[in-house]
Amino acid sequence: MTHRLRVLSLAAATAGLALLSGAGFAFVAPAQAYDDQDRAKVEKVTTPTTDFSKPEPFERRPTGEATTFKFPNRDAFSQPSANMAFERQLDFQIGNGIFKKVWVSSPSSTQSSDGLGPLFNARSCQRCHLKDGRGHPPADGEAAVSMFLRLSIPPQTDEDREALASYLANVVPEPSYGGQLQNFSIQGQMSEGEMVVTYTPKPVTLADGTEVVLRAPTYAAANLNYGPMHPDVMMSPRVAPPMIGLGLLEAIKDEDILAHADPDDADGDGISGRANRVFSVERNEVALGRFGWKAGEPSVAQQSAGAFHGDIGISTPIFTSHFGDCRAGAQDACRNAPHGGTADGRVTEATPDMFDRVVFYSRNLAVPARRDIDEPQVLAGKEQFYGAGCASCHIPKFVTRRDSIGEEQSFQLIWPYSDLLLHDMGDGLADNRPEGVAGGNEWRTPPLWGIGLTQAVNGHTQFLHDGRARNLLEAILWHGGEAQASRDAVVEMDKDEREALLAFLNSL
């Protein structure tokens, strides 16, 4: 079902708001494209720096006027866009309430909160995206909440192959268990099973003799309640990523992302970068994928609807089925369980207004200001970052469109440190599970903004798509494939150079 998002009116209080002051940028209403004068300014301000003796202009504001300067504590990722008009802040706060809402099973006296499951991974958005931040693998004896297993199988029929070739589907779901393993269920239903993670030590010796012991994970599904899985099932672990800056990533022009793609490595630098192509239910057309660990979703709204559908089992105006990921056949009882909508799908469990508020909230979670940008060690680490070639994929800067959905995201200089493209990251990180255009070795470059605040917000420093890395150095050492040369450059660094690089990353 195509869903047209509500576009809130431009608040008069923001008229004349200055953006990128000093760089010649000024706020204008949406629905204006770049002109030639804009393009020249954009190219100038996004050109990679070669001067590491001092911070760049506007570097302290990773998302321009949307940047929050609230104290960087455990609430650092839960602030609204700083340039949000007062009139729009109520929508943000209501969206926050729905994001935190704990859904219950149907039937229930709390009709605005019923419809959970019947199978689910979490009872609220917030339980996966803890404090709007990063999830983590389950500890020993702990049920997985902010991490789960994606499931799919190779195409089995001509219909499967056609759906994949035409981008109408990203994957072929596992026949009995669907697109992901749900380890919880409502009363009267059986959960699907549980994820089992085991780790094997993998020592790495750096050039200066320092030994780092990585942990190589192996994944399995245990205690399956709906029979054995398909013999060719492919499993991919996914940790919930941080929510900050999503609306600004959505506001980057397609052509600016595609300008960094080099699928055939025409320039011979060893870095390719490919765009994922996925079907946009909202637009009823194939679109550029930019969200999710493999860029499998085209927009914040569709990503949000997918999470409601698969993670919580809640219907939305985009995905209207009330039974979530329950599969026909093995899970018919689940599909026929009571729900919180209407049989024809016209009334969804998350109503259009509720869904729009959550999407607005998700688009406007602000990125915190940079810290220590003029510290000598941080500047030295920035030079190491560029020198090692990290900025070839972790593109520092973009300028967002003028015609963005929200005025908070319009025409801002942003510093996501991502190209939002797919890269071969080597066999060590491979999940061997294709998703859309993305191959089994490919992952989208994750944005780095806010990464240094992970400990403050979430109380841990576990990184990568499955949280296997227990700190930033381990995350770097897992890089392979197109990133092998950058990883090897870090291995060759001496202690001071390595610590400077980590200081720079922690300042983001």
C-alpha cells in the first residue's frame, strides 16, 4: 500500500534562518533544486582537506544548524534537531512517546497500544535502539533483544528470480520462519527459537609487537518450534544501529552519493563502491538504497515500517498485514491470531498519524557536536585517518538538498563520514547472504558521526554489524577486501600514531 507522508508546513519562526553562516549558504523553503551557484559552493565546501594543522570551518557542527550542543551524556542521541521550530517540537515529543511505547497483545483495553506480534523481537522501538543508540550482542544467558538473525534462502523458482531481478524483493524469506528469527511471542503462540553465538579467539600482532585478540563469531538457531529450517538457509546477525542523523542522510542527493560509486574500480585505487537498488513502496518505483547494514531500505519511513513489521509485529500504512513476519503453512495459527487493526487493512495497528510522528522523530534525532576538534592529538589522528585511505569510503562531507522533506534537513553541510555505498569488506566480515544488489561480502559504509559517544550513551563499545568488535581498534582490524590496505596501514602504525587515530574517531 502506497503511503504518502504528511509534510508539515514551514514554520514562520524559521524564515531567514542562516545556515552555514560565513560560507554564503542561506536557508530557503524546500522544493528548490541546486542551481549552478549552489553547486560551486557545495563543491568548494565538500572538497577533502589537505591541511591538518587546524580544524576545518564548521567542523564542530557535524550536521550544520541541526547539530545539538546538549551535554554529551547518556541522552546525547535523544535530542531534537537544534534548528527545529518550536511549533514542530510537539510532533517530535509525541513521536518519542510512540517510539518508547510498549505494545501489548490483542485484544486489550488499551486499543492504541495493542497488536503486538504474534511473533516479535522487541516490544518497543526503544528496546532495540537503546537510548536511540547502538544495540549489542547478548551476553551469556541473556535473551537477544537489540540483535537478531536475518534469514533467507537462495531463489527456488522463476518467480523468486524475477522478483529479485526486478528489485521487487531483496531476499527470498526462509519458508517456515520468514525474514528473521523471532525469539519472543505473545501468550498462546510459540516463539520461533533463539540465536546462539559462539566466539573463537583470533590473535593479530601489530607491527610494534602489540597483540590484539579478536573474537570470530559463529551463529546458529536453536530450539526451533516450527520444524527444521530450509537446508540452504542463510543467516546474518544484525545489531540495531544508532538513530541519529537519519533524516540528513535521507536528504543527500542521489547524484552526490552516486558520484562516489566506482563499481568497476575505473580509477584503479582498489575501492569500488556500489549502490544498492531497492523497491520503494512509498514511491512505487526502484530507488537508491541507503539505510540498513546493506543499504536495503530507501527511506526512513520504509525502514521504520519494516522494523514495526518484522521486529514488533505491528502493521503500518506501508506494510498493512497485522501478523508481522508469520509465514503461511507452518505459522497459520500465528497469522490468524487476534490483532489490533481491521481485517481489510484499512485501520492499521500503528495508525497513519502515529506512524508519521515516529518517522518525524526518527528523521530529527540530532547528531551531537564534535569535541576536542583542535586538540593536537585529534588533528594528528585526522591526518592518519586520511593518510590510511579511510576517507575513501568514509566520505567526510556532503551538503543536503534544498527540497528535503523537512526544513531541518534542507541545505545543511553535514559530516557523516560515509558514502552510503556497498563495499566488499573481505571474507572475515562476510555473512555470505545477498540482499538486493549487495553480495555476501558487501556492507554499506556505516556513518561514523557520534561513534565516540557510544560508551556514554549505551555503556559499551561493541561495533560492526554484529557487535563482534569490542572497541574501535578491533573494528578496524576486521576490515578486509577493499579496506585491506587501510587496515594494514593501521597495523603498521606505531603506538602514538594509532592512539592519535583512535582519539580522532572518539572525537566524532
